[in-house]
Amino acid sequence: MITRDELRQIELFAHLRDDQCDWIISHSEQIQVEAGEYIFRQDAPADYWYMVISGDVQIVQVRDNAEYILATHGTGNFSGEVPLLSGAPYLASMRALVPSVLLRLDGQNFRDMFGVCPVIVSKLFNALQWRIQTTEALARQREKLSSLGVLAAGLAHELNNPAAAAVRAANQLGMAMDALQAPLMRLAGTISADQIDGLLRVRADAVGHIMKPTEHAMMAQGDLEEDVGGWLDDQNIDNSWDIAPIFVKAEIDSTRLETLRHAIGDAALPDAIGWLCAALNAAELVREVEQSTKRISGLVKAVKSYSYMDQAPQQEVDLHEGLDDTLTIMAHKLRSDHIAVVKHYDKTLPQIQAYGSELNQVWTNLIDNAIDAMHSANGKGTLTLSTTQTETDVWIEIADDGPGMPDHVKEHIFEAFYTTKEVGKGTGLGLDIAHRIIFARHRGEIQVESAPGEGTRFRIRLPLA
């Protein structure tokens, strides 16, 4: 059994009187645990408060099928006060790292200790306040990392498509360039320089149409391809139905082909057609590479703008640009959930002085919640973004036509750790963070209008000055 002197070696009990030490000793029990042994388990009923007398213990929590180490406690540290005071189960597990000795008090004796030893109360609650702040900070960090993970996954998907298209087109481009050589060498010895110039002019004009294609109606497209394919068959050109779609894209019809035939003659026509087709195919592949790389470049630019990389934390911010960057980053989720986006932007809206990356976090949380709401309803919907201004403020509205919220949910949505999502899908901090950013960082306000069956609308006011 622990003695008074040993008890007073512990900081929490250092200033206790003899009678108070005797009360602690008589109303507690000492336990010994081996290395690796669990003192209590996460989610188990909270029955005891523990003080480490000797040894080391570890506090661990299981989240999303992974174990996270929250703290390591040595002599003089304690645990279990939060669930005992709140009536909740243990929030995490405690296990011994080495053979350890602990003092424990059951729930009733723990509460009685406050009256018997009031000097302990301030020390205990100072530690309790620090732990609550630390836990909240860790939860907020986890919320940010979770949001970052969602964005990273969507961005990876967005980047993968154009990157794969660019690689595929680049590989095919090598084969297209090889296909140019044979007919070109044969043509060089059979047609004149003027005929070659004429063929090059046809190619240049056709490439212009390839790089900026004209949309044809589906029926018209089929008719044009059938007409060109039939003309090629009449001239005994091989692979006519593979060539026809390329020529139609390049605005080369049967009339133009007939003009080309007269210009270079029947003997050189098959090689001229083969070379022209290979050249146009190469041009189309170049266009695919260009479009894909532009898409990648645009995504990188959007990410850089979204994060305000290499910029001061507070600067002149274009709100429309921030909203659009957020939509770009979340495009994959919008498409996968079949969400249509409607914008009603006030084009005269001025830039405002703000923390751009933090505002983008607000847009991300609100848009992500709107997508989830519509997905839970019927898997599709409409997201509406609007901006307006008054003499002193700008207003941003983010609305969805999802299921809406009843009043008892609406009145709690800005509270920390309040969530209506299933376990593992949300921490309940997204809207709390958004509210803090708007209210505390920007001196604005965030309002919500919602009712069951009528969707949800968030209105954000930001001061112009």
C-alpha cells in the first residue's frame, strides 16, 4: 500500500494534509499491470480514474480501422477524468508499456475527492482544460487532413484522365509519324513541285479544321462519312471507312477530293490520300496531347490558386475565382454524384481583403456538405452559387436542392463535433471551422436557411472594407 510520503511525491497530491492523504489511501486501490496489458478499453464503461505511481502507460485510440497514439503517461500522470465527469464511456484505451503500478478511484470516490481535497480541484481542472484543448486541436487537424484527403483523391482522378490521354496520344503519334514516310517518299518521285505545294495547302487548311473542329449533327456526320467513304471506294482506295471520319473532321468532302484528284492525277492519288490521312491523324494526336497537357496545367494552376501558394496569407481576393477553383478541385465528386452547377455571379463584385486559402476551405466544406446532402437524397441535384453586393458587404450563397434540415438539426449545425453523418464519414467540425473563419477571421457572418423537402441555402456575408 502506498504511504503518505510516497503519495506526496506525486505533484497532484503534493500539498495534501495528513488526513487528506489518509482519505486518498483508504478510498483507492493499487493495481499492478504487466507490459502490454490493457488497463481499460476504448468504448468500455468508465468506472475508474487512474494515477500512474510508477512505470509508463500509453493512451491509444482506434479510428477508421487504424490505431493512433494520443499520449504517453509516466509517474504522476492521470487519466479517466473526462468520461467519469461526462458520463461517457472511455474515449480511448490505456495499456502499459512496461510493468507499472497505478492508483485508481471508482467514480463515486473520484467525485467525493473534490470535497475532501479541494486543493486538487484547480490542478485537476487545469490539466483537464489542456487536454480538452489538445483533443479539439487534434480533431480539427484531423478534419483538415480528411478534407485534404478528399481533395487529393479527386485531384488525382482529375489529373489521371488527361495524363493517360496524353501518354496514349504520344505513343500513337510515333506510329502516325512512321506512317507518313512511305507514301511521302513515293510521292516525291511521281508528282511535281507545284503539285506537292497544292497538296501541302490542302493539308494546312485541313489541319486548321482538325485543331479547331466544327461540330456536325450526328445524322449529318454519318451522311458526310458515307459520302466520302463511297468516293474513296470508287477510287479503289484501301481502308476507306477508316479514312472517311478523319477527312470529315478536317472538312474534306467528296467535292474537295475530286478537285485533288484532278490536280495530282489518278496514279498518285492513293499515295496522296494515304499521306494526307496520316498527316491529319498526326495533327489530331498533337491536338489531343495539347488539350490534355492544357488540362493538367489548368488543374495545377487551380490548385496553386486554391491554396494561395507563394502568396501572403491576407491579400486582395477574387471571390469568384476562389469559388471556381474549388469547383475545379471537386469536379470529380460533382460528376460522380451527377450534380449540375448553376452560377449567378455579380460580375461587378470587387476584390476584397481576405485570407484566401481559408475562404476556400469554407467553400470546400459547404460545397462538400451540399454534395453529400444531394447524394443521400437521390444521387443527383443542382448546386447553385450566387454572389451579390451591398454598399458595405458582399454576399455569397451556396444552395442545394437536397432533403433540407429540420429545425432541431439546423440549430446545432455550427456546434463543434455535431454531425448527422454516419460514423466514420464526418467529425462534426466542418461547419464549426467555416463559422470560425467567417466570424472570427473576417468579421462576417454565416446564415442558414433550410427546411425538410426544400433544400438548404447558406448565406455568407463578408465586409467590403
